[in-house]
Amino acid sequence: MSMRQTVRGAGSRRGLRVARLGALAVLGALLGCEGLADDSALTPPPAVRGQAASSNAMNAMNAMNAMNAMNAMNAMNAMNAMNAMNAMNAMNAMNAMNAMNAMNAMNAMNAMNAMNAMNAMNAMNAMNALNVGDLRIPSTTLTDLAKYTFSQTEVLCPATRLGPLTVAGKTANVVLPRWLVLKSQFERVRVSCANTVLASCGNGVVNSGESCDTGIALGQPGACATLTVAIDEDLDASGAFNPAGGVDQTVSYEVFSGIALACADKAYRPFLLHPVSGPEVQTLDGNGKIPTFTTYFRYLCIQSWDEAQGKAVYRCGKGRVADGVSGYAIKDGTNSPRPVYLSSLTWGGNVWDKHFQFLQSHLASIVESKQGTAPVAGYALDYAWNLNPRDVHAGTTTKKEADYLAAVALKTATSRSGVAVSPYNRANLTGGQSFSANELNQGEPGYKTYPDLASKGTLDGIAIDLRVAPWYTQNCPWAADWGLPELTPQSVAGASVFPIGSAANQALLGLNLGDTTPAAAPVTPPVSRARAAASAASRWDMSIAARSRATRRSGAGARTALDSSDAAPSMAVRRWRSRCSKAPVAQR
């Protein structure tokens, strides 16, 4: 019998629907022409903002900061704690948050519980892997990451920064997001041998004082069972747990541990949750491997300090494990970043070739095919773009791998938060194709005026192809820093959109801003002032995100709508910072 723990929030009378990373994309250091905030310029914001409700920040919005390696995990402070997990001896005994040297070879703690993940993308074989050997980088004095809030860790432990390297013909440093880069090896967590940690636990024998032993193979007499937790899931995405509606239900999850990069040259062991009941159960593939880009793993859980409770607590975000390593290249001598995607990173004794994508305001929305029970039907939803690289385009055998890569580039390349966008890969306007509910179509109502970025979904080494609207080449040094090509939009049927196709003057995936999104005068402040402004703007955004209640209506209409009680955040969240301006600009 496995030990079952129901996850409940502090002070909550019902099972906690594990808090999402709702504000993740809103809180990063600024990108594009704005550059990246320097950690040395940051001062820790209040470590805990109560048990703030996660922001439903529009996931179809521009989630540029979602991947930002500098400040993205500030949003973790807005998550509710999974207190039921704190009492589990099996997890506490693993010392999961002890900072390990990322260059030392790390493997499963118990080989019999280990499983490997299999790459789903054929394109991964064509991507350039990165091997930095025994490269030494700035370290940190932190030894127990659970003793610090995420905000404090960001200040005390710099993001993993590798270089200088040559990226797309430019000298640059590759910067990786904190907490999310994974090895392919995952390990089932077993129920503890006893209520206290015993040295004999794991020796393959049930000793005195033990009720079982983790060294005995599962299914054998005396074996400790796999640890499970139960979560009340809002599967219809209504915002409330309502099992009487016939969709929401309590789901049981097995607990796994993984190995991930935390920050600087430190690694840690996160926990991942694998559903074993409910509609998202996913089995191993035909080779007995964990399939990526699926719901096999649905949550990533990290332990950090909670100042309100005066103890370390687990926080979890919903999403998926994905192939490869995503991050940014920062061109030398500038603050200009560009999205990169590696098949793998070999560093010291380890190979890192997976990463976790959060669903809300991050990257997992790219691969989701439905939002709650609503499927994608011609246009992207906030939490579903239907570009899973495992899938094929309707009526073809062509996988969506290139579309996925293009979407990663467009979703992470920009420097704005709270901006509604409409991605499209169907030439229903510029190529004479019919409207298709299975694809993302051009000319979504409310998104016809401002074409912004486009991509062919190809790789230049590790850099993802990126093309810009004329505004960038005319006004923004960011595009010039990387030599990004300009793509001319076309005006068809009252819409200005990028042409979609395989020709040189076309793209695989284009992206338009919402029609109410204001333009901004280009301003490129000095680097020192930019860094200070980025720090202040990041904290400003967090206060907005913590209060906003953004929702997306299907079809026509604005993607950003807030409760009337949030009048002040409503005005602020609809503002945006251009790549060439630090300060928010007034709404048009």
C-alpha cells in the first residue's frame, strides 16, 4: 500500500489545486533592447506576499520573461505551499535542496528506482549540442537552497552563465533559466523505512525499527511503496474545484525526484509528480522510457523558505518535461538577448538535455491542445497553442517540431509583459488557404494591426531563427546587434500579417500584437541606468501580477480582462515596455 497524502493549502478547507506559476512570465529581467537586469543591481523584494492567488496572466500573451534566467522565479513567492509534502520523511531525508557541484557526476540515489526520458523530437538530432568541458564560472556560498526565498536566491546566486561562445556568428554568453534545466534521469521516491531517518534504510533488509526498506525492489516482500500525493484538480479550468460538474476530480500522483541546475554552478534535486489516476495518465513509451512533451510528469516541486511560516515549504507548478535546453545568448558588449535551444549541454561530468516548462505564463502552453475542456479551434488560447512537437499537422505526416521551435522563439524573444498576441501558421489570408480549425489562422479579430515577430523554426547553430517587423530595424538596436532580418508584412482583407510559407520572404510562424497595444518611442538608456530601471520595473510588475485576474475570451475580443475591483492594475497591466524603453508607456 502506498502512502497517500492529500495536498491542502494553509487555512484552506478544501484540497489545494496546486498553485500554478501564474506570474512567471511577468516577473523576469527585461529583454530585447531593454537588456537584462544585473543581479548586483537587485535588492530583495518582500520575500513572501502572503499566500497570493496566482495570476491568470494571459498565456497567449507575450511571455518573454518566462524564460529569463535572471529573475523569473520571483513568481514562486506567489504560490501556495504544499504543506502535506513537508511532513514526508521520504522527501526530507533526500536533502533535495542541498546545493551540489554541477560539474560533478550526479546519478540516481537508488539505481533500481531510476528511469530515463526519451527524446520525442527528431529535430533534436540536427541541433548542435554544446560541450563546455570543465568551464569554471562564478559560484555561490549557498549550501542549503531551502533556507532562502526564491527572491533571495536570485540575489545571492547568479544565473548559470556559460561563455564566451560563438552564437549565430556573434560572441556571446549563454544564460540558462534557474531551476528548470534537467538531466534525463528520474527516480521514484519511496515511502520512508521508518518515521525517523535510519542509517539502515536502503540496505535491502527490513531491520528492527523499519516497516519496509527502500533497497528492496518494488513488488517484493518488505519493499517500501512508491510515495503518492492527491491533488484536487480544476480540470475544466473554471477557477474552482467542482467535482459535481463531472470534470474536476481528485487525482493521485506518484512522486519522482530529478536532477536539475539551480543557479551558478549548483545543482539540486526537484520533485516531479506523475499522475496515476484521472484523465492525464500517461504510460511509458514502447522502449520503457518516459515520453517528453506529454503529461507523464505534470508538476515540478521545489522547496524554498517561507518567511510567513518561518520554515521551508514545497511549491509546485503545473507543466511538462520537454526535450533539450532552452535559454538565452547575450551578445558580448550589449544587453541584447536571443533565444537559444540546445539538444544537450555537456558540462563537467553531466549531460543536461531536458527542461521543465510551466503551463501558465511560460512555455507549456505552446504544446497544450486544449484549455480545460476547450480545444484550440483556429486561434491560440491563453494556455493552449496546439503546437506539440509530438503531433503532426492535420492530413499530413509532418510533425510540428519546427512550429514548436518557432513558437519558443516568438514567445521568449520580446521584452513586454501583459501584451496580448495572436500566433499563426496558416496562410488563410496571404496564401489563399482555407480557414482551418486544426491550425492557427491569420487575421484573428482584435489582432489585425501590428505584426511583430516571425520565425522559420530553424536553427543557426543553437540560435532559433528570428525575423522582425520593420519597426525594429528602424528603431531598435536589439535587431541590429544580432543582425536579425526584416520580414515585410502584407495587408490582406483588412489585416496586416506576415506571409506564411516556405519561401525566403515568408515565415513558418508569425505573431501579431493586439490591436489596442500602443507603439512606443525608442529609448536606449545607458547600461548602468538600464540595469537599475530593470530592477525597479521587475518589482513593479510583480505587484501588478499578484493582483490581476486576467481572462481570455475565445474568438473576437480583448485577451486581457480584469475584475472591476482591480481598476488600478487594469490600467497598468495593459501597458508595456518596448524593447528600447525601460519605463512603461501610457496606453494609447
